[in-house]
Amino acid sequence: MNAANEVANAAFRNKQISFLQIEDIVISAVHTVAYQAVNTVQDLIDADRWGRDFAYQQIQGANQ
């Protein structure tokens, strides 16, 4: 969930979300993700993309 954290932190620094929303986004990602084994580099890339996409969606929802 490092990817979600990176996106949320960037959004905070860009004044798109509050500091406390960082934690909300990361916790929500942790509770939503479907856990699966990472056996290949592509699995890792896919997991990273999922975390980033999830965080972007949460930020967009927070700003509407």
C-alpha cells in the first residue's frame, strides 16, 4: 500500500486533501485490496498500479 500512501502524500502536499485524509485513504486501500501472492515483477507492477488508482479515485471523491 506504499503506492496509495505516495499518492495520498502528494495530494496533501498539493493541498488537494487534508493531512488526516492520508491515513483514511491508506486504511481504506488496505481494507479493500484483494490480497494475492506476488510471484513476478508484473504482479508487483499490477499491485502498485492498483494502489495508485485506488488512491486517485479516493482523492477525486473527496474533492467532489
